[in-house]
Amino acid sequence: MSDIRKGLLDCVDKILEIRESIGAQLADVSIITRTWSGERIGDGSFTDVEVPMYPIPQIKDFSHNIRVSEAGAVKQGDLILVGISQNSYPDESMLRTDTGSNTVEKMIKVGNHFYRTVYVKQKLVTWDVQVRKVNQDETE
């Protein structure tokens, strides 16, 4: 690891906390792990475990952006969560919503809505995560 990256990792959380400390976040963001009682997702009842993301990432909202074309990688309605600390989430798999399990699903909750990860981009000391809204969730 380069010295500059190591130095920035030491202070990145304090820098990212500024938005939350002044109350400038758009919505709370958390990772939801949903376990189903049946043999597959959607079968039986479910139990959610919610873990808030901290520091709260910046939210870039493309829900009403008419310049976004459906043929591109970013679709209308997608969000990009910017500035997710690599201290809090050192591994990309922590931000992905695919689980490989028949009874466990993972989602990212932004405000009251649920999203699935489309793409994770690594930057020097942060992650950017593109998420797409779940069509319908059992709790909405």
C-alpha cells in the first residue's frame, strides 16, 4: 500500500463524517440482510437485520434525470452512493447484494426504499456503488 493511500485511510472517515455532522445527508443508508424461513427467497416469513452505513455516503439521484438513456449503464431511477469508506468496508463483497444463498437476500436501503447493487467502483480510499431500486418490496 502506498504511503499516501495509507495516510489518507487514517483520516478519510473524519472527512466523510462532515456531511452528517452538519446535517447535509439526503437520507439514511443501511445494508439489509433478509433471511426467509422457507426453502427459497419469498417463501415463508422473513427476518431483517439492518446495519446502518457509517459514515453516510453522498447520494447522487438519477430518478428524474431526463439526460439518462435506457441504453447506458446508468438508468433513470438509479442512485450512486459516493464516498463509502474503505475503512468501514474494506472488501467489495460487503457492498454487493448477491448472496449465493437460496434463503438469504441482501439489499441496500436508502431512506424507505430498497435497492440492489449494480456496480461497485473502487477509488483511492473510497467506493462508489451504483444501485437500482427493487420493483416491489414486502415492506413497502
